[in-house]
Amino acid sequence: MHLRLLQLKDVAELYALIVVSRPDLKNLIWSQSATFETTATYVGQVSSMRRFGIFLDDNSLAGCISLEPDTDPVSGENFLWLGYWMGTPYRGKGHMKAAVNRLLNDSVHKYFPQRVIRARIRDVNKASQAVVQRAGFMEIGQDFDGDFYWTTFQIER
């Protein structure tokens, strides 16, 4: 398994993975309305966010993982948001655990000066919470956004 920044050449494979995975991605609102065009826009956007494809040894795209800089509105502390999703055919095989560890160990300091990384995960998504906890993240809080309950996890690298 390896991570690579997503490129425009990945759009067709990424969109196909989103389509086949939509039932399992229902918690990710964007996935339900994603089109080929919006997928291309997502991949082609120039931003401070780093979006990586999770590629298996046969170079098939299995999912995505990203880091996005942000600032805590209360403390003013700079940190990174960790986001990820795994395509349905690749779930439950340890790929996301490996991808999170690879990202934390190889990519964070290459692209960002921030040392604090947070992940905000829906309370009902216990599998995803287990991924970040196994990577060393600690729970730092819970909130309700009017629709969903969320748990925030944090690690310092």
C-alpha cells in the first residue's frame, strides 16, 4: 500500500469507487451528490489541503485520506484535520489503519509545519474511531451540530 497525491488522471477511477461505495458513504454528505465533474474539481482544486489516494500494491485506488490546515477559534492553535474514507470493496482489511499510520509517519512533516492533528468522527462510526485510536489519537471532546453527534480525537506528532 502507498499514498500518492491525487492527480487528474485518477478522476475516473476515483469517481467509479465513489459510485460503488455510495451506500457505505452515506454519512459523507458530498458522496451522495458527487458527479464525475465535481470529482474532477475536487482533485484539481489548488488549496492548502493535501488529498492522497490510498493505492494498493496492484496500484488500484482503494480510498482517500487528507490533511487540511485549520486554526482553533478559541486557542488560536494551528492544527490539521485528518479526513478519510475507504471504498466498499476494500473495507475491513486493515488498509485504513495502514494509510493513517503511513500518513502520520511519512507525510505530515513533509507538507505541514503543524504538529497537532485532529479527526472529527460521527459517534455512530465506531470502526473509524477505532482506526484513529489505534494510531494513538486521544478523545478530546464531543459535540452536536444540530443533526449529528461527533467525537473529536487528537494526536501531537
